[in-house]
Amino acid sequence: MKKETLVIANVEEPTARITRARAAAFHAWGGKPTSKASTQQDQKPALQPNRKRAALNENNSNAADTACLQLKRRAVLKNVTNVCCENSLRNCIDAAKIQSRKGKQCKRRKVKVSKVVPSVVLEIPQLQTDVETKMHQIRKKELKKEDVTSAESLEEPSLDNSCNMRELAAADCQLERQNLAMPPLLQSPLRKAEKVGPCGKLKISSNPDVKDIDSDHHDPQLCSPYAAEIYSNLCVAELKQRPSSNFMETVQRDITQCMRGILVDWLVEVSEEYKLVPDTLYLTVHLIDLFLSQNYIERQRLQLLGITCMLIASKYEEICAPHVEDFCFITDSTYTREEVLKMESRVLNNFGFQISAPTTKTFLRRFVRAAQATYKNPSFELEYLANYLAELTLLEYDFLNYIPSLIAASAVFLARWTLDQSGHPWNPTLAFYTTYKASDLKTMTFALQDLQMNTNGCPLNSIRAKYRQEKFKSVAALSSPKLLQTLF
């Protein structure tokens, strides 16, 4: 019992080596450290021959160590404040200033300060070096702009002006933060893409009648900060990879324009059967025309080309594309899986796997958005009618003479005229975003109206039947009044 009493009494004293941190912890707790702890720890095996007693002593010793560590953690967290480090940090900054005035190179070295902020102290000289390096680079750029070729002008900046250098660096950093906080396209609400000729060029509109359609920065799918540049590049891209407008006369000998129209009309039904997005249909027709412009094909393999191009377009546009077997089934098993895959390899190799191209649907989205800008509430009839008129052009071979952006602009023009004749269908907002004036759309709009009104003599009715449905507001049943010459 005497030994047990001795052991329990020693629990209150630390059994580990007394360090300065432990001494500070005991001082904060109110206790007094002792220097006999290490001696007592060495004598434990001799005083405790019994294993059970030794285990009890070790547990009590560990408990004491844990208690000391907890007390140390509390003490450290209690002392870490900005107030206690203020003087140390100010001394470090003053030391860095004195060192820079002497012209010595800043290096990392140990500074005798409080152990609470060692990382801050060691980073001050490096920060001074970074500032000097940045200002040296700025100075060199300014000298280049002034065409100063003398070697003496490119010397290191004087360290006596370190304060001015730091002020300039701070001002430069502040300007960089402002530029990062506000993207270039957001600085002006009406900075949009306006073309001059076939190429696009950014320009700020000064017309107050132009509505800003890129002001919604909360929807990431609209890409508002980049929409102007995107459509400016698309206007250039639509001219690069265009199908020939006379391939039926120059390349093809076994198929006709009527066969092409029948194929496209059937593909409209296939897209409705598999619920494909409109972009897939437009890209399919584009790939068919582009392939026929470069390769001769027999009429027996025209349908094979059609389903193959739709398979490729589905893989590019759809989230879940139909399988090869689905397209074989839709042709009543006229073609096998191996034939479809072989034709797919031929088409992709012919294009060099470059199948991306802006279509009429690509431009129609933005032009319809510009047309809706003047409405308080969005008009679904306007959107469906413009889509209907644009899809009608897929059937006609003659519309290959027009670029997709012109077809999309003419479809919006005719759709607005069909729904409302009280005002002019073209406004400054549409002219600005489409980059077309009303006079540019005259020929295309008249051709599009003839196609819209030709409901009796056209045997290809898939698109018309599609847009007679109630979900499309039955826009196929609408007819536009006669276009006036004064509109252009």
C-alpha cells in the first residue's frame, strides 16, 4: 500500500522531459514544473516489479501526459492573437525596409522573434524580392514602349525608391483585381459581335434602340460573356465547309433532287420516331449534302448514306444516341450492321473526322432570342413558326445556295410578319445581332414564303404534319399575307 500511495502521489507530476513548451503550459495552468520527473521515470521499473502494478502506473502516467498536452493546447490557442504578434510583425517589416535600403539582396534567414508567427516573418524578404522583380519587369516594358535602346536604361531600379516601387506595385495589383472582377464583355452592357463583310468584329453599339440579349449572366448555358465571340466565329466557320450547290449536275448521275427530298422527308420521320433533337436532323442533312458533293453514290445506297449520317450526327449531338441496330431496324433490315459500320468509316475518313459545322438551327436560336427581346412575354408561336420555316428548307435542293445564317434571319423575318403586320418585322436589335439589313433578306424571304404557301402541290408532308401538332401550336396551318416591297 505504501508503494501504491507513492505511485498515485506522483501522478500529479509530469513524467516526461520538461521542455520550455511544457513549462509555459504549467505556468499558464498555475502549476510549478519539477526537475525530478525524468529521474522518477527512470526508477519506475525498479519500484514496480509487479506487471499489474506497472500497467497501472503506465496508464496513470499516460493520463498525466494527456492532461499536460491538453493544457498545452489550450494555452497555445489562448495566446495566438493578432495583438501579441503585432509588435513582432512590425519589427520584421522595419528590418526588411532597412535591409532593402542598404542594397543587400534579400535572402531567407532566421529572425529572433516570437515563435507564434515564424511563417510570416520568413515570407517578408521574399515578398520584397517579388515586388522588386515585378517593378523591374514593368520598368522594362515602359522603356520598350518609349523606344529606349540604350543599355544603361535597362539597369536595376534604384533601391532607394523602394517605397515608391511598393506603391506602384500596390496600384498595379489593385487594377488587376478590378479587371479580374469585371470581365471585358461585362464592362459595357452592349458590347456585341458585329460583322463587317464576311468576318466578325467586336463593336460597342451606341444605338439606344438595341436591346441587350446577353444581360442574363446567371444562366451558364447562355454563355453570356462569350456569346458575341462565339457567334462571330460561327459566322466565319459557316463559309469554310459548305456543300456544293450543283453537285446533282456535276457529281451525281444516278440520283436526283427528288430522291434527295424523299430521303430527307423520311429522315424527319425517323428523328421523330427516336425523339432526336433538331440539331441532329440539321447536321444529318448537312453531312449528306457534303458527302454527295464529293463522292458519287448509287441510288441503292442512298438510304444507307442517310441512316449512317444520322448515326454520326446522333453520336455528336445526342446524350443517348440510338444504336446501329435501331437504324437497321428502321430500314426494315435492308442493310446489315456491317454495312452501316463500313459506310460510317467511309464517311468519317472522307471528312477527316471533322464533322462540326454551324447549321441553320445554330443561328436560329440566337436570332429568335433577339426577336423576343422586344416582347414582354416570350412568344412560343414565333419560335415554332421560325423553326417550321427553317426546316422546310431542308427538303429543297435549291436552298443550298444560301448560307445558314441568312436562312435563319429570313425565317425570323417571315415569322414576325406572319404573326403581326401592325409594324415592321425588322428592328435595330435584329439588324444588330443578325448583321443583316432588311434589304439583304428580300430574295430569301420571298422564296421562303413560296415554300410556305405551297401546301397542295408538295407530296413531302412530314415536316408539315409535325408542326400541325398541338405541342407546336399548329403553326403549319398559318399562312402569311403578301410581302410588301416597302418592307425591304
